[in-house]
Amino acid sequence: MGRFLKDRASTCSWTTPRWRRELGKESWRTIARSSKHDAANNRAIQPLRLTRTKRRRKMAMFSLSKVEVVNWDYWSRFTVPLSANIVTLVGPNGSGKTTFIDACRTLLGIDCSGGRDYSRYARQSKAPVVWIRGVVTNPKNHRNGRAFFPITTDEVTLACRIKKSGGDWERKYFVAPGDVPLDALESDATPIGLRDYRQRLAVAGLSEAMRKVLALEQGATGKLSEYSGQMLLKLVWDTFGDQSVLDQYQRAKQDYDEAGRELEEAQRMVDNQAAAVLRLEQEVEHYREWASRKERLLDWQTRLLPVKELNELVEQCLEARDLRRKARAKVRECAERVRVHAVEQARLSTLRVQKQEVAEVTRRNFTSAHEQLAAYRAQHEGLQSLLNERARLHRLVAAQRAGIDTAALADELSKLRTDRARTSFERDEVLKQRRHLESKAAALRAGQRDHWPDVESMSAALSAAGIKHAVLSEVVEVLDPRWQPAVEGVLGGDRGTIVLYDPDRQVEAMRIGQSHRFKHWINWELEEVRGTASNRLLAKVRFSGKVPTWATRLLASIYCVETVEDGAELNRQDAKTSWVTPDGYYRGPRGGRYVGVEAKDFLLGSSGRANALAAAEAGLGDIDKQLEKLAIQTKALNERIGEIEALLAGHDAAGQLAARAEEFRSAEAESERLVAVIQQAADGVAQAQSADDEAQKALNLVSEEAGARKEQLRSAEGGLETAKLELRTKQESLHAQLESLREKLRGAPPEWRKPDIRRAIASHPDCADVDAAVFGRQIDAESTWVKEHAEGKDENILLRYEKQHDELARLESVLSERKTMRDRTLTLVDEQRGRYINVLKGTAGAYIKNVKALADMAGIEAIARPFVVENTDVSLAQAALDIVFRFDQKAEADLDAADSSGGQKVMKSMVLLVALMLDERNPSGVVFIDEPFAHLDIFNIDRVASFLKKTNAQFILTTPVTHNLNIYSPSRITLVTQTLKPGERHAPPIGIAVRRGNIT
């Protein structure tokens, strides 16, 4: 077995696949190139990829030393020793023999027998946690390594903890060096999952095939003897074989099948192409008479014109490089202009602050003088009221002397009171309008924008909901006031678009829009605005943040023209071009119309805010005039109402005049004095107002200059952006032309890269005096001439024939290469099959040797017919192990012989099973055999017992209670199970009987 493994390992030592070495680098490149041009199936030939794999050497399996069980099924807790080659578990039916075997299987990560599983036993115990702990050996391998490396102790503790988790039972495993008790194990060791645990045990020798063997159910001991030769061979291969060898063989077969399909496809394409070429050959003879003319045309098309275009492209690249240099200079010039404007703007800002301080002083002086004048006028108005009262008393005296019409006065009084109430109501309404305009003007002075009522309501609702947003009119600033009507008109009603800066809340925003019946757009698809050409409407605006994508695309698509005629000229070049004039005449995809907006209706940017503020202030002036008019009317009504009320009340007007004569004379004298004082104060107010106007004028001039400088700075910045955009455009144009030049050179002959050769070709007499475009037209004329002299035939017949012939040659080359590839893959299939068969023979031979050796130990003759497998797929598919056994010099019995007795089946199964566990003829590991002596007579029981004693593997056997003591003879340790007693919670622990001395 060791020599066989060594031979197998030697066959895997290569670094480069043999087919690749034989094919060679040049042939491989040819195949790769041809596969790239395979237009029929568009699939490259895939090379075989063989990998070097390490040989697998069977590790000597461990054996069990003892097992501790806690809360497993009806058992509470017990520990049993298993440190013997043969351990017999005896007890009546239903006493827990299979339950104990299932505990050992669960400890080793093996499925339980029958329909049972570990959760069934855990539920049966009615305990929250179940433990199974085992101590196993840690044998050394042929390299003196340990089975559970890196654990180097002679003993290793394996444990399984089954615990209820989330309504289901979950098991975890532990591996620890030495004999570790449960308490220390739970506190110190790290649990691992079933998959990792099985991999750990597989390294220690418990393979997948051995797990299947150890999972054989009760009464299935003799099933190995019923395996067919092919089934047994598969089991042997799963245990000892090198799966990578089989994988490489199957991969080689797949590559061979793929190469065959590609070969058939290539053959079909060659046949079709050959038929097409044959049809064309019959027509080619009719075109020989004008072949030379067509060859010259082909030379023009393939050599002269491409070189001519290449030369012109080089000149264009040089010109584009010069344009880029000029664009860079323009960028530097614009940057310097921006710097100068920025410095001047800073100076004007400082000067404006100074003028602002002077204006504030003059405004305070004017305010103080105006307040003094108002105080004098208030005194004068008080005196004037006394004089008016005197006049009223005179009118009363005159009316009383003339006689009073009480009914007429009552009617007049009622009418006057009605007029006064109406006038008061009108005054209240006008005051409401004034308060609204005052708040609006204050908001506009503070920098807020004016909106349509529905937009303002929607914006307030979004702000109340905490949704970050803006109105489109707030983020758009028109840089050139001359283009304000055009920009406002193009955007039109979309100026009320809500720009949503929180796209995650778009649904909530639309829900608010639905409740407000908001008819403008809510948009969250935003982008940062980059520069654009200076002749587009987008260049006339500036954005203070992200804006909807549609807005930037709309403005960038519209050309700015001065007149309708200029726009019509653009449409003559491109009928789909959109343009707009400064006053707002717009030509779009649906035609032309006037969309300009009047200044009073501006909404965008500072102009919109300034216009809205001017409109609000003008409205306040009109309202003040209305209020003044209403005040005069109210005063006249009050005076007349007072007179009528006095007449109707019978007041003594003459007496009051006499009593207050001195008061009236003093008031008249004081009024005359105050007139002179008021005139003097008015002159002071006029002087202060003049000084304030001068200061305000100076401030306005500086502000206007600063504003103009700011606009110049913005314009310069816009020019800088335009220059940068133009530079980027020139760079992109240069890069595109250079890329076109590289692309043209990439497929061109190497000599075309030399300028002298290009000039020599371009100076050919046929094209020396014309450019590429003219020469192209000459080629078209020449092509027309060829067509006219083709006598009605297809002028491309020669080119088609050449292309079809070349295609046929290419396809034939591909066909040849694919034949070679198919032969290579066939060789590889034979090699890999032979290699697989050699490994299979070695594996089967080693197993047969193990079977014969064990059969001799059991006193049975094992005869293996020659394991012959030819290097063909059919022979390999029919391969099987042909082993027969002879008992007591009787006739030979095949593996699956139906007439074998129960004892013979058990013996054959024992031999076949233990042979799977041999490592270089050394038995190892642990085997569970459930009732191996069932239905055996005394003679066969002795034979099985004798065989078990001769092997060194560890066997854990079960048997029912019997009086045949021969069953117990091979066992050093006998474990006795008992059934659960009625009324008891736990079953009795397992009894232990240890035999002393040697077993004979």
C-alpha cells in the first residue's frame, strides 16, 4: 500500500501540461488568433487546465478510551471505559444498546441509526443540556505526526453539547488535549460547528466513507457482503482514491467533446464557404478585362487616400495644438481680468462703507430737523383747531339766527354718519393692505424673495414638515439684465418649481403637494451646473445651488441671438436649433412665439427681488395717498356731524364765542407767530434734506459703481468659466484628434509612421495637387467609371471573390488547427484515463491485499480474480472488484452470492469492512457493529470471535442477553444495559465487566 501511494504521488509531479509543451508557443498563438476571428460561433478554443494535486495518504484512525454520558435519553449520568480492542454491549431488547451506539455516533459527528436523531434523545431526557464526552487516542502517522495535530498529547478529549436554542436543539462540539472533565471543558474550550468538527475528524482518519460504514443500522452487518463488485470498487475509491485524478480525467473528456463540436462546426463552415467560392469562380472570368483599372482604384482607396487623410490629420492636430495654446493664454488673460475686478470691487466696498457712514449722519440730521418741523406743525395744527372751532361757532350762530329745520338736519345727520362709517371701513381695509405691503417690503429688504401665493403656501407647508427645499426662482440669478425677460419667459410657469434637496422624502413632499393641489413641479433629480458655451442661454444665468436637470438642459440647448433674422440663419444650418432674443421671442421645437416677461413680473434673482420691492414701495405710496384722502373726508364729516349735533342740541354758540373770545384771539396771534417759525424750520429741513440727498446720491453712485463692478466681476468670472470651457473643448478636440491619429496609426503599416514615406506617398502624381476630400471625389468618379464599364455585372465581384477565398483559407486553417486540437485533446483523454486506471488499479490492488491478509487471519480463503481494465471508456465503466470467498474448502462464493449463510455473510462483511480501515496493513480505528452474532450458530460465533481477536482494530459490538458464553469470549470489557424500571425517572447506569489477564 505504501509503495502504491508513492507511485501515485510520483505520477502527479509536473508543472506544465503535456499538451501545451507539445503544441508549442507559436501553435498556441495561432489557435488563439484563429479563435478570435471565428465569426460563426464567436467562442475561443479553451485550453485544458490541469492542476497538480497533492496525494492523499490515509491517516491511522484513533480509537475510543472511554465515554461519559450526561442526560442522554433515560440515562442521567455514567462513564464507561472503552480502552479495549473489543467491547461487547449486552442487554435485553429495549435496554439501550443502540441508544449507547447512537451516543458514540453523535460524539463522532455521525448520523444516528434508523429514523432517530440526537434531538429525539435530548427531548427524551427532559433536561436543558445534554453532554457526551469521549477520550480517544492520538496515534502517530508514518511521519511521526499526530492524528489531531497540532494536539500532541497521547489522549484527546472529544465532546458534544446539545442545548435547546430558540425552540430547537443545537449541538456544538469540543476538541481539547488530554483528558479534560466537563466543567473545565465548558469553561475553557471553544465550541465548533459540525462541519468544522467533521473536517477535524477527517484529518484524524474518520473519512466520509468511514462515517457511512459506522452508520450501518442494526442488523445491517452483512450488507457489505451484498455489495456488487462495482459498488465495492466505488466504496474503496471513496476511501482510498485520489479524486483529483478522476476530476482531471472527466475534465479532459469534456474538453475533447467541446473540441469535437467545434471541429464539426468548422467543417460545416468550410463546406458552405467552399460552395460559395465555387459559385463565384464562374463569374470572375467576366471581369478580367478591367482588373487593372479596379486594382488602381483599390490602391487609391487603401493606400493613397488613407495616407492623404493621415497627413491632413497630422496638420489638424498641429493646428488644434496651436488653438489650445491660444485658449490657455485666454484663460490666463481672463484670470487676470477677474483679479483686477476683484481688487477694484474690494476698494469700492470700502468706499461704500465710508459713504454709508456719511449718509447715516446726514439722514440723522434730516430726521432731527424733520421731527422739529413736525413738532411746530403739530402746535400750529392745535391752534388751527381752536380757530376752526371759532369758525364753527360762527356758523352755528348764523344758522341759529336763520332758523333750524330739525327734520332736514336729522336726515342729513343720519346720512353723514352712514358716510363716516363707510369711510372708516374703507380706511380699515386700506390699512390692512398697507400692513401686508409693509411686511412684504420688509421681507424683500431683508433678502427674501417674492413668490406666487400658491408657491408661498406650498413652501411654508414643506418648511413646517422639515423638508429641505428651495424654489427655482430663488436659486437662479440672471447675470445680464438685458436677457432677464428672455430667461423669465423661457422658464415661464416653471419658475415656481420646488427644488427638493431631500430626495428620500419625495413621497411625503408629493403628498403635501396633493393636499395643497399644487400645480407646479416638485423635482428631486438635481445636478451641479458646469460651464457652457457663451452663446447659450445657460451662460446668462448663475445658480446658487443644485438645480433640476431639465432646467440646465433646457437653457443649454437654447442659443442667444440678437434678432429673429440671426435665429433664422441658425435654423438654415440646423432646422432643429432653438433660440431666443433678448426681449423674449422664442423659437422652439413647436415653432416660434413671444414669451417675454415685463419687468414688474420678474421673479428671478436680484432683479426679481428689486422689482418686487419697487412694486411694494409704489403700492405703499398709493395707499398713503388714499389714507390722506380718507382722513380729509373723515375730518370734514366729523366737523359737519358736530355742527348738526350742536344745532339739534340747542347749544349757545353766541355765548361760547363771547366766553372764549380771549382764547381765540391768543390762538390767532400764536398761530401767526408759528407760521414764521415753521417757515424757518422748513428751510432747515430743506437744507438737511439737500445734504441727505447729496450723501444718498454719492452712496448710490458708489453702490451703483460697486454693483456694476460686481457684475463686471461676475461677467469676468463667467468669461473665465467660458474660457476654461473653451480650453477644455480645445483639449478634448485635440485629444480626440490625437486619438483618431493613434487609431489610424494603430492599424496602419509601420512605414506610414515615417514622415518622409508619408510625404512620398502623398506626392504621388494621382493625388499630389488635391486634398483628401477632392481626391475622395476623384475616387468616387473612378468607382462610377468602373461601374459603368462593368457591363451590368456586380463591380465588387473580384473583391467578393478575394474576400470569400481568403475567408475559405482562414476557415480551412481554423479547421486544421481544430483537428490538431481535437487530436491533442484525444491524446490527453487517453493519458488521463490511463493515469486514472493506473491509480484505480493500485488502489484496488492494495485493498485486495488487505482483504486477503484479513481472510487468512479469519481462516477463509479470499480469491481475487485479475483486475483488468483496458484504456477505454466502456471498459472503465464496467470495472469492478471480483472477489470470491471459500469457506471450509467448499465452493467459491461471490461477494453478493444469495446462497451464502448468515455466518458467511458476517465474515465476508467483517473482512471487507476491516480492510477499509487498514493503513499499510495496520488496522486502526473504531467500528460499531450492531448484533454481529445474530442468527449465527456456535461454530460461526466462534469463527467471528476468533477473527475479531486477531485484528487490532477497536470493535464495539452489541448482543442481546444469551446463554452462549462464546459471544463474550473476545471481549475484554463487557457493558451491561438494563431496561427502565416502572415508576423510575432514569434508567440504571450501564454495568461494567472488565476481564483480567490475556484473552485466548
